[in-house]
Amino acid sequence: MHDYIKERTIKIGRYIVETKKTVRTIAKEFGVSKSTVHKDLTERLPDINPELSKEVKQVLDYHKSIRHLRGGEATKVKYTGDQDESEDPVKSKV
């Protein structure tokens, strides 16, 4: 594995643990695809840094557990316009 991939993987791992942002958001901020971020976090990071990988897994599992809530809120906002689009409906409930 190339050094730049290892560095990116660790940066993304630390960033997701610190900010608790979604894979989609992080992909946009780092300028890579969602698939790349997901592969970095789930396949590459456990080999590079197992401790960080455990923390990342907790964040990813949390996001997976609330995705149905995010989808429902997004649909509600789309059709009712109740909320400013820049707000995150789930974070305000957590």
C-alpha cells in the first residue's frame, strides 16, 4: 500500500472520530468518493491502526443505526419545507 493512502486513511479515521460526520460529508471534504472513504475506514484502517479502527467502527455503526431517521427527516423537509436545509435534523435530537 502506498504511503499517501495510509496517510489519507489515518487522517480520515481521526477526522470521523473527532467530528462524527457522515461518510458522504467526509468524502466531499477530502475530495474522494464515498466508496474510497468507506474502503479506507473498513478495510485498510484495521491493518494500519486497529485501535483507531475500533473507534471509527462505533461512529459508523451509530450512523447506520440512525440512517432511517435521517431519511425520514429529509423526506419530510423535502415535502413540507418545515426546516432550514442547512440544519441536521438528527443532530438536534441526539
